[in-house]
Amino acid sequence: MSDTFNRPIRVLVAKVGLDGHDRGARIIATSLRDAGMEVIYTGLRQTPEMVVNTALQEDADAIGISILSGAHMTVFPKIINLLKEKGMDDVLVTGGGIIPAEDMVQLKKIGVGELFPPGTNTQDIVSYITGWVHTHRNFNIMAFENLLVERKGRILYITINRENKLNALNKTTISELHIAFAGAFSDAEVGGIIITGAGQKAFVAGADIAEFATLNQQSGGELAKHGQTRVFDLIENGNKPVIAAINGFALGGGLELAMACHIRIASDNAKMGLPEVSLGLIPGYGGTQRLTRLVGKGKAFEMIMTADMITAAEAYEYGLVNHVVSQDALLTKAEEILNKILLRAPLALASVIKAVNSAAQPGVNGFEIEIEEFAKCFGTKDLQEGVSAFLEKRKPAFKGK
């Protein structure tokens, strides 16, 4: 099975009931647009009939309802029933407002999705909608400008597709990477991700330097923080394994992207480095921290301060990459490793990522995190399956539950 994105996620946002303001709904609508979604905003005093008719006309993937009037036990069931009548029961219905916990339970039983209380981080809402639509609409939802995204079985392939720019990271690419990874981490059909660059010359040859020309101290800091939190930290702390297939140059932001991944495989022609000081900069997407953790303080100082590139063989020697193979064998090797990983228990893999990452987090007791994650495993059906399979001398069939 191979699925590709072909249009943006389309979300209808509506304020249902007689409330006289829609500030919260507008904030959510703006956040969804900023994440690359198409938003149909219908405004105040919408009825369930108006909402569903508009969703039908606009071919919406999701309906987001803002409701503060206390009419949630009437409005949501009505919308769900109308969608079923019109054959649109694959449309997500989600919303926010002051809704008692017991009512949330009842609404979810009839098919309503996640319900968000006031004050919820808007990025949590974006990630939830992205993940839900990816899962339930088979990924047929987004044509990225700078990415190629394809799922084969349980592996999601993300290819940075700016070959004529050596796959340099610009603002659009950073935004699209956030959407792609947030969706993948939320999608039950995806077990792991392989990320690579288009062509044979570069994985990612760095940031798009042309975008730096207009930055000042404040906007430069915002650029680094935005990229770190929305992409690089997201990947490192994701709940599924991510393998970087480094095909060619991985410089600056490209090497930082590879280092955020859990496993790195390089083609034998790959060149890696952090050359920012030659521009009067330092790495801004986590490079000073992740490189030091991977190769040690002395080698990190040397690589960053000289701005020299290293070969794939040197990267392997320093512990920066896990394997070096020919370019023709690069994706095959990544698939071989990821397919082996995907035989293991998904929830245990998520716990491994959290526990291993904690070893490098200042102020965090990694041993305590390990104990917590170890204990969590005993509450999973996967552990029961693993133990039963071991005792019965058969291969386990993990479900991620």
C-alpha cells in the first residue's frame, strides 16, 4: 500500500449557539492556517444544519466547534447524526469549550473526537487534527511544496525535495516538516519514519542563507527557537523511531536535522559539518548540544570552530553515524534496520526513546525516567503478548496497546 498527500487538510471552524463573541474560534482558525491547513471560518451563531451543509459544500476533513453556551449535549449529537445522514461519517468532529468530564465521555461514545478545554495549547489542537485526518483519510490530504511524503506499509518516507537548492532548509520546509512529523507521530498506521534528501548530492546542505539577510537579533533568536521546538526537538522526542538516510552533503541545519533523528545511516560519499562560524554564526538548531553528546566535547569544538567537513568514514569513526553504505544501498539499509525495529513492541519503543533521551537532559534523573517507563510497560497488552509468546515459543504479535 502506498499513499501520498495530494491536498491540504480542510477544516471548518464554527461558533455554534448564541454566544456573542468568537475570539477563541478565530485564534484556533489562525493557528490551523499557519500550520498549512485550509480553513473555512463560518463565524457566529451557526446551527448544526448550517455547519454540516457548509462542511458538505466545502468537502471538509474536520469540523471544529467552539461552544460556550452549555448546549454541547444537543449540538454535538445533532452534528454527528446529520453527518451520518449525509454519508459524511468519516469527517472528524472536534471542539472546545467548558464541557464537564462526564459529558465528554458520553460525547466520545457517539463519535465526537477530542474535546479541548479553554487554554489548550493551539499546537496540541493542530497536531491532533493532523494526526486524526492522516489516520482516517489514508494520507490523501496534502501536497507539500518542498516535501515528498509516501507511506509503504508501516514506514513513512519523508524526502526533502529542493534538489536544485541542495535541499536547503527554508521557512516553508521547516513548517512542512513540522506538519509531516506531527502527523506521523499521531498516526497509528505509521510505525517509523525514514527521512532523506532528493537526488544524490545532498541530504540537506544547510539553511537557506538568503533568508538570513533580513534578520536581526530578535528575529534570529525567534527563527532558531521556532525551528528547534517545532521540528528538531519534535523529532528527537517523538514516539516513533526516525532514521536519517544521509545521501551526500549534510551541512549546518542538515547535520542538525540528522542528529535529531534516532539513527543515522550515511552513504559513502556523504560529507558532514557545521560551517556556521564561516558566516559569523554558530549552529542554531541544536548542533552545539547534539554534536557534543554524540562525538564528545573535544571533537565537537574542533568540528564547529574549524568549520571543516568530515567524510562518512570519519563520521562513523567518531560515532556520529551508525552505518556507512554505498549510495545504492542507503535506503535498503535504512529499511532493513527499521523493519527489524518494527517487529518490536511500539509502546516499548516509545519508552526507549524517552528513557534514552533523558540521559542527556540536564536536571533530569534518567534512572528515574527508566523506572517510570519500565513500570508503564506492565500496564500494556503488548507486555502480556510478549510474555505469552515467549512462554509459548512463538513470535509475538504486538498491537501497540
